[in-house]
Amino acid sequence: MFWIGCHLSSAKGYFAMGRQAAEIGANVFQFFTRNPRGGSVKALDLADIEAFLAFSQEQGFGPLLAHAPYTMNLCAAKPELREFARQTIKEDLTRLELLPDVLFNFHPGSHVKQGSETGITLIADALNDILSEGGKTPVLLETMAGKGSEVGRTFEELRAIIDKTEQKERIGVCLDTCHVYDSGYDILQDLDDVLAEFDSVVGLERLRAIHLNDSKNPIASHKDRHEKIGDGTLGLEGLARVINHPKLRDLPFYLETPNELDGYAREIALLRGQRKEG
Ligand code: FE
Ligand code: FE
Ligand code: ZN
């Protein structure tokens, strides 16, 4: 199965997202668990979730990807900001327990001059606290571009976080094609080598999802600027190799390109056209 979809607005609830996904030819989608800048969360609408789950089954949707607000920082310098991030993730994971097939993705954090080692320790401490509350949803660390003091710019940093967490079975990774290229991994010229390196450092079994984005910038720019599929430095050919790679092709792919719905529909159709038989 080719699992392909995009980021959708969660403002109108799960059922509305499901309808939109079906309309644009997607069979998976990503959404923010709450306003991406953080902040409060809407009351859970159980009827909406039930309607979505029935629709999802009918449509044969694959795994949903719930993205944490990108402003929360598990390794912030201020303890109150770290605590806020922990509580936000705990609350999000509790709510996601109602969904049978969902992955939770978050940006590991920014160490803000504390150094990546301190950042890694703080992130792992937070994960140990968060995961001690129980639950089933896999928690994915996103590979980062290395903008500012972002932690997770190398596979080694992700591995270091995982090594320090107790409940390793719930930890996975979401690989963002724009971010890894920006952080210096040449997925355009050496995709096989990059995946071999990921496998030896992190383990491919931890890779659960792909953010499929083109990039506005050359390799190792550390800028994190997504581009439309085919218009960037990775290009359609480069991204077609990603969706067809034998080690990646069964994973769900989520577009986070600068698009409205019609643009996403076109990109999904474009990528379906590039998909080879397994
Ligand atoms: Fe992200
Ligand atoms: Fe991403
Ligand atoms: Zn990004």
C-alpha cells in the first residue's frame, strides 16, 4: 500500500479532516494536536471521533500523525517552560488514546545555549516522566534541520535521546526529507548510504513515518524552509527515489509543503504517478 497524505488543519475536527483527505486522494494525514503556537485545547468531541473512525474504516486510512505544537520545548532553559511542554504532551497523549492508529510526533527541542548534551538529558528525562503515565501511542522524534540550537540534527543525537529513555519500545523517529538534507545528509546523491547510516546509528526499525518535503536550500543549510514537491533542491526525481526505496516504501508519507488543499491534491497525484510497483 502507498500511504500518502499531507498536513491538514484540525480546526474543524477529525471527521472534517477525514473528508478532506478523501477529497484530495490522501489515505493518511497529519494534524496539529492544538494551535501550533501552543495554548489551550478544545474539548474532546467524542461524536466527531466516532464518526471519523467509521469513515476511516470505510476509506481504509492508514496511520494518522499527530504533531505537537512546535513552540513547546522539552529542553528549555526555564523550568516552567519545560514543565509546560511536559504537561502539553501528557495531555495530548491522553486524548490520542481514543484513536486506534495514530503516531505522535514532536520536535525534540532547542537547547538554547545549554549545549546539546544537556538538551539530550533534559529531553530524555521528560520522556521518562511522560511515558511513565502509560498509554499505547508511539512517540516519534523528528529529525531536525539544525536551525539555531535544535537538538536532533544528527542521527547520533536521536540515538543518545533514545539510549537515555526507559520505555524504548514506544520511541520512534519521523524522518523529514527537507530537514535531513538541511542538516547535511545527502539523500539526493547517497540515499542508500544515508539509510545505512541511519540503520547503524538509530536502527531502521525505529523509523515510523516520513515528512516528504522539498527544500528551498542546498544541502547543510540549516535553514528549514520547505518547498513544493519538484520545485526545490531535492526535486521530483530525488523525492521519487525516497517514496520507492525498498527500505522506506511501506512507511506513511506526509507532505508539509507550502500548499493549500488543491496544491496538496496535485502533489499527491504527482507522487502517485511516480510510485513504482513493489
Ligand atoms: Fe515538524
Ligand atoms: Fe517536518
Ligand atoms: Zn520543517
